[in-house]
Amino acid sequence: MPPAILLAAFAGVVLTASLTPLLAAWARRRNYLDVPNHRSSHAVATPRIGGVALVLGVVGGAVVLHFLEDGLDRGVVVVLAGALGIALLGLVDDFQHLPALVRLAVQTAIAAGVVVAVIDPALRGPEGWFAGLLTVFWLVALINAYNFMDGIDGIAGAQALVAGSGWVAVGLLTGTPQVTALGLLLAGTSVGFLLHNWHPAKVFMGDAGSGFLGFFFAALPLVAPAGNASLWPGAVLLVWPFLADTGFTLLRRARRGENVLSAHRSHIYQRLVLTGRSHRHVALVYSGLALLGATAAVSVAAGHRPALLASLAAIVAAAWSMWWKVTSRESVRTRTAG
């Protein structure tokens, strides 16, 4: 791997690890804290600004890469600008609690702007615009899925570590150095953040960090040259635990006639915690699920069909096993309470 990429990732780790406690201390002095309520999974008021350090770590690493590599590709700059816009929106929401529809509208506008900026002019026919609309939907969906799943210590940072590492392997296999560099940068800054967010967390990521990561992981295929279709299934597989949990929970709540935009504690990861599993245990379980997705994504990039089929079978088995475990523990808990 080129030294420039390693130096950029190292800079990102150092910046994130150093800035996170400084920002947390600043937030404590000003009482900018996430105070627990009946829906919370934490018991102690905690700063919710750690994601800003992660964002600054990625930006700092990208700046290092820019100077060492004689500039960044236009696609990287556009995606980074979009991710920063999403992070800023999340930061405002962390302090002002914007209405859900306002957040959704701004997220859609930023996603659409990025897609229009990077789409190949030769593809701007009906099929190209349809693909663009699907891409906008995908970007907004993962932004919100990542936000929904950032509810316990370590889970969002651990997913980012696995997904970023997976993107490094995919980038190397597909010959896309910018994807490799950004994947390593995202993985490295996640390590710097996890040093302070692993259970018991001293600081939370907040919407600024979760939205930034969700957008970035969704948009990474846009960084690669057009025609590299293997990156898109990889993008889904690398974050499949967050997508599956969010999609299943939203469908289940909609079927029950619940307001899907209201706050709740019915995600599978939250239900595991409610049955007595620790934050650490659940974060590690989801990291293991993400590793299965990373194996499948690497198999797609390598064109190894048997490995892909085995990985997909393992994913299905793991998903069913986790659902069985959740329902079994809930049944035992209900009988014990009764």
C-alpha cells in the first residue's frame, strides 16, 4: 500500500483520538449533554459531540492525502463535500432537534446534488436519471439507517471499522486506490473514536458523526470510475446488519400501525440490550455480522462465486439465529416477569 495512504490514515487516527476527549470536555463545561430518558440505552448524561472529531479526522487525513498524492479526484472532493453537508445538518440537529421531515428534505437535496455532480453526462438519459434517483434513495436510506442504529456504545464505530476495512480490500481488488485510501481513513478514524466510545462510553457520536459515516459508506462507489459495478453490491453487503435491522424494524412498526418517524426502542439491537445483553456484547455481535458481509463483498470484488455463496448462506443463518435468540430471550423474560 502506498506510504501516502498510510500516512493519511495515521493522521486521521491521531486527530480523531486527540480531538474526541477535548470536544467531550468542552461539551461538559457547557452542559451540552445527552440526558437519559425512558427511551435511552444509557444511564449517565454524556457528551454527544464525538462525531465532530471523527469528521475532522477524516477531513485532516484527506488533506494529507491531497498534498502527498498531488490532489484528490473530483469524485472524492464532491463526495467529501456532500458528507460534510450531512455532518453539518446532523450537528444542527444535535443541538436544535430539527423536525424529521426537514432533515429528510435537506438530506435528499444534498444527496441529489452529489449525484448530479458526479454522474457521467453521457448517462443523462432516462435510464441514467432513473439510476440517479435510485442512488439518491440509497444515500438517504443509509444516512438514516446509520443514525437509527447509533443507539448503544460502540456499535456504530465498530460497524465503521469493519466496513472501512472491507472497503480497503475491495479497493485493492478492483484497482481503485481512492476507494482504498478512503476506506482505510474511515476505518482508522473509527478506531480513534472507539477508544473513547467503547462501553462504557465517555462520549457519543451524535447525528453529525452517524450521518457523515452513513453518507460516506453509501457514496464510496461514486468515487470509483464509471462501470465498476461490483462496488455497489459490496456497498450493501458491508453494512447489511444496519440495513437489515432498520428495514425489518420499520416494516414491523408500519404493519402494527405505529408512527415510523417517532422515537422508539424496538430495533433488534435495542431488544437484545433490553433482555440483558451488554452494549459490548451486542456491538461485538453486530461486528461479527458485518464481518460476514465484508467476506461476501470481497468475494464479489474477487469474482469468487463459491466464496460468495458460502458467505451469503452464513449471513442468512446468522440473521435467523439472531432473531431466534432475541425472541427466545424475550419469551423467557416475559415468563419470568409474569
